[in-house]
Amino acid sequence: MKHKAFQFVITLFLTVFSATAIAGTGYENDQNKNDSIQQNKVIRYEVFGMDCPGCQSALEKQVKKIDGVSEAKASWQKKQVVVTLKPDAKVKEEEITARIKKANFTPGEKLKPEEDEE
């Protein structure tokens, strides 16, 4: 009798433990997906080679051609471009850097969004 009760308790414990572990993992993955969408909504890159307002305008036009980009704001003074993606857009970083190069500029590092851009 004790053996069956012990076996029942162990089985119950393992079942509850497994269910909790699986449920917790799924929730964490859903959270990470939501975070990555939020974090990637606005992307900033360093850009080298812009010397005037005409340069920044040319860069903005090139980056706006990417499917999934809703806005591109370049600054020749700050030497950067801020790219805003459409909701649920699937834009690869390589696409953005390729457009920066196509505008005859040199892409630098990906930067963290500023407080007011998030």
C-alpha cells in the first residue's frame, strides 16, 4: 500500500513539475517575441560620408524604398539614420545596410534607440 501511495505522489509531482516547466517556457517565448517586435520598431545606424542636407535627403530616399520601412530620418550632423518599421514588418539589417551603401555612404554600427524614439 505504501509503495502505491509513494508511486502516486511521485507521479503527481513529476506531472505538475513538467506542466509548470512547459507552460512557463511558452510564456517566456511569447514575451521575447513581443519584446523583439517592440525593440526593432525603431532602428538607428551610424552612417559615415554625409556632409550636407542633400546627403541626408538622398539617404532617406534610399532607405524608404525598403518594403516594411515607414519612415527614415537621416542627420548629417549626428552621422546617423533612424529607421522606423511598419508594424509586423520583416526587414533584415542587411537590407538597410545595402541601401546605405547604395546611397554611397558607409554604414557603421547599429545604435540603441534614443529615449524619445521608442
